Amino acid sequence: MWYVIYAEDVDNSLDLRMAARPAHLDRIKHLVDQGRILVAGPTPAIDSEDPGPAGFTGSLIIAQFDSLTDAQLWADTDPYVEAGVFKSVVVKPYKKVLP
């Protein structure tokens, strides 16, 4: 089943994000390689593809897992969580309807 993982950043998270980004992306790449990612990316703090020093306010991932428990465990062990980038993480089942 698909699961949405939405995380909100702590204030001024850009330096923390940049430090943990390689490990975070490597982990997501494993899901991509397995065909389990529908979409993944950050939410810019301003209305821009490249927010520069404004940074980001969070991240969204929609991925396939065997269960909500597995999705939650995966989210809880993300390098951004371990680095203190996220102040909150919500994991919910997701039903893809369109397109």
C-alpha cells in the first residue's frame, strides 16, 4: 500500500538539512531503485524552486510499504530525524486515485 510521510522542519533547518542530505537521499534512492516511490521532495520556505537561504519548511514522500507500522519505522529512522531537521512527522495510508 502507499503511505504519505509528511514532515515539518524545525526553524532554521537549512544547515542541519545540508549536513544530513546525502544520507537522506541515499536512503530514498533505495526505495526508488525498488520502484516504491511515487513522489518525494522538500517544501520550499518561499515560492521558488530554489529558495536559497530561506531553506525549506518540510518534506513529503509517498512510498509503498507492507504496512503502516513499516512506513512509520522507516520514517522514524530517517537521517533527517536523527539530525534534528524535523520537528514532526506524520505517516498515513494513501490511496492513489488519479492520474
